[in-house]
Amino acid sequence: MRISHLLFWLTAIFVVLFLAGCQTGPQVILPSPTPTVGLVPTATSTPEATPTPTPVPIPADAVQVNLYCTVACEERVSLDDFVVIYWFWAAKTPELVQAFLNSVEFEVAVDGEAVANPEEFMGPVEEYEEGDYDGDGENDYSARWQYPLGELAPGTHTITLTLDFSTTITDGFDINGDGSPDEYGAGAQVFTVRVVAS
């Protein structure tokens, strides 16, 4: 009798355990809590500032090469010359200079390689360094862009300046003498200068 009772209870326990393991009902899995320690809200994150290029000292005897050139656009320099490329925009008033800066995108490329962040090398709007640009006896205004190339490798270097105007603008001058303020744009203008280093 004891053996039969023992077998009965062992069989019953086995059946119960087997049926419990075969349950097909849904299992609820609770998500693990999200850790909050060390999280920084993205809304208050401060973006990194774009580094400003370190100014390069320009020697007083540097060779200045104007990129805003339409005729005879070739310069010859020595291998030990410190070369600076530049261009500027002049106008009758500071407001007209600022209107130019607001309406133009520009690119400068040296031997096919674009100067990075060229707008960072544009100077402020100020009185034109020689005072009177158009010869009418009144002081004019300008903004000057310049970039130091330093000493060049031997050979011919091609430098391009592209001005892309988003709208037609005027500098307030009448350089062509037609009785009306000169106008520029809209569209792109490309200027090319060759610098021969030897």
C-alpha cells in the first residue's frame, strides 16, 4: 500500500508540474526602469562654438595680389615673398556696402582648392582707405577681404574669386559715366588671377 500511495503522489506531482510548464497564456514582462543619473536634457544643451581662425601676422612688405581683376590678371612673385590675396567692395555709403554683403555669396579657390569659411576673413565696413574711390571729392566706404598665402611653391598658381549675387545691387557710383548708378547682378561673376612664383 505504501508503494502504491507513493507512486500515486509522484504521478500527481508530475502531472501538475507538466501542466504548469505548458501554459500558453500571455506573459507580462515589465520594462526595466530607465536610468536618469547623468542624463542632460537636449533642450538646454549648448552647441560648441565654431573656432575662429587664428590670425596670421602679415609682414609689412607682403606682396598684395588683388583678385578683383578684369585685365592683365597675372602677378609675378619671388619664392621668398609673403603673398596675401585680397579683394574689396567700395560704395558711396556704408549702407550700400552692407547691402552688397547681404546679397552676395563668394568663394575663393587656390589651385582648385576652396578657402574654408571665406566669410570669416571679411573685414568690417569702414571708410575707404584712400578716402575717395570714385574721384568726386567725397569719402567713400568699403569692406576688404584678405587671406595670407605665405610663400608659394615654384610655378603658376591659379586663384579664382566667384561672386554670386542673389539680387541686383548698386554701389552708388557712376564709373561708366552713363548718368546712372552702376548696377551688378543678379548671378555669378568669376575673376581669375594667375600668380607666377619663381
